[in-house]
Amino acid sequence: MRVALALESSGPGGAEKVLIELAEGLRAAGDEPVIFSLRPGWMIEGARARGLPVELVPQRAGLDPLWVPAFARRLRRGGFELLHSHEFLMNVYGGAAARLAGLPTLATVHGHTWIADHPRRPLAYRLLRRSGMRVATVSHELARYLGSVLRIASDEIDVVHNGIPVPPRPPETARAEARRALPLPADGPLVLAVGNLYPVKDHATLLRAAARLPSAQVAIAGRGAEEASLRALAAELRIHARVHLLGLRDDVGRMLVAADVLAHPSRQEGLPMAILEAMAAGRPVVASAVGGIGEAVIDGATGLLVPPQDPQALSTALARVLESPELRERLGAAGHARAQAEFSRQQMTARYRALFAHLRAGRADASASTSR
């Protein structure tokens, strides 16, 4: 199957990671994926480094009506059988282009923000659904939310959980070696957070929790506009010597091996890749009970869930994990097993390929009906 995978942003971010992993999975299954994006960046560079085919389809700022027919022509010329678009802009513009090209479309929504912050956007999705576009989300919670704003039953929305490569669980001896390789103090428990420095990720709650954990080092991998305010908060809390804002990192896997626990204090989420990566690395997770996080992290079994924006609850849960090697081992082992069973790249790819096949079969049936 020749599939166009389209996302407006080039990251770094969770949707961009998903797109690269899906392209890898499709290629391994014998398909021909091509990644399209509006601009160069982290995702495009990462895909090229893996030998994945990519194309840039620039769009002028503001409304660009000429982009739709131009992309439709590119899809026809490329012999694509289906468009799989991601996030709002490509779902709408790309979906319109695919319809013009006569191609079936699957549109995946990764989070609430691009819809919740823009009340007119559900109208665009409703119009495209009526024209035949199929919609998927990365969690059941997000499907319920999207169903409510689109005024459709949530079971009309497909759910495909994100997936990642799940290597064998690293031995405990690997932790010390990985810790020494990081630009961090070698002693003291290490709490790691992975995510861009945006308000919705709520790293401020993590810093307030860390102020209650006097021996813990806190490392945050990510970049964004909140860096200055987070540094100021760390200084105000007098924990700046224990807080390490590391910027964008390409060695998150090694950092997870070095960490004692992943903290994920977001206010809202779809299904964060950082949590799946921690589970794949065999590390326990302490996270906010928001969005689709509870579909991955089973409270008390593979990690601990806490209310969002609650520094006391977060610090209490982190302390439980940091103070008990036995609990860390149990949660980490169970999380790794769950990642293998439910959130592998192969499973995500298989689920999307089943949807692709259904869409392609529907197109063939529609063509046959038209010809009769």
C-alpha cells in the first residue's frame, strides 16, 4: 500500500514521534509510506536519518486556497492509495485535498488543545466527516471528548493507541553507567520529566513537588517558552541546584535508563509518548490522572496516578517510589510487560493497517457501485 502520512508540524513532539514510528512500521510491513510536512525541522531530519522518504509541501501564511488543489495533484501524481493525516491543519487541508484527489482519508487527532482552544474547529471536522473522512484518536478518553464536540457517538471514532519499539528491559546494572554519562550529579535519586516546556505540561507543579523531596535531582528534557519562568521558580523555591533543564535531547532512552522514575504532571494529554517510552525502559511512572494516561498507566500496578496540579500528591507519590527499591522494581517490570503487550510499534502499525485496508475496500466498493 502506498500511503501519504501528513503532519503540518515538524516537531519535536509526540505526534511527530508517532508519525516516524508508524512510517517505520509500515515500511517493515512492506508498504510504501511517504511523510509530508509543511516545513523542515526535527521530524523531517529524523525521518531522513532513518532513510524514510519525506517531502515538503510549503503553505503560505494565512488562508492558502491554492495549496489544496496543488497537494491533490501531488497525491494523484504519486500514486497514493490513501492519506493518513495528523492534527488539525493537515486533517482539514489535507483531507480536502485527498477528497479532491479521490482518495480515502484517515484523520488522527492527538490531543484536546487544537480543538478545545478553537470552538469553530469542530465544524470543519463535521463537514469533512460528512464527505467521507474517517476520524481516529490516540485514546478512548479523547474519542469520548471528540465525540461530544462533534455531536456523534464516540464509537463512530476509531481508537489506535500510540506505539513504540519495546526493547528487552535493561538490567539494573545499566542504570549506574547511564547515569554517569549524563551531565548531572552522580548521587541522589533522579526524577526525570520529558516534555516540551509548555504550560499544559505543568512542570511548575513538578518543581513545587521537588521542593518537598530534599534529596532528589530533577531533570527535565524539553524546550519551550516556559524555560525562564521555570528557572525563576526553581530559584524562588531554592532548589535551583537540584533542577536541571536540559533542553531538547535525542538520548531520552538512555536518560530513562539512568532515572529512578518518570514524572509526568500534565494538565491534559492524549496518550503521551514519554510515558510509553518510560514503560518500555522498565521505569515506573508517576503521572497526572488526565486524558488517556490511565489507559497506559494502571494505578498501583505499572505506576502511580495523582490529581493534576497537586504538588503535595505528586511529591507523596514520588517519595513512595524513590524510597522503595522493591516498589520501583515491581512497577517498572509490570510497566515493561504492559508496553510489550499493548503499546508496541508493531501493534500500532497493525491497527492502522487494518483501518487502511477497510478504507481502501470501501473505496473499491464505491467505485464498483458507480460503474454499475
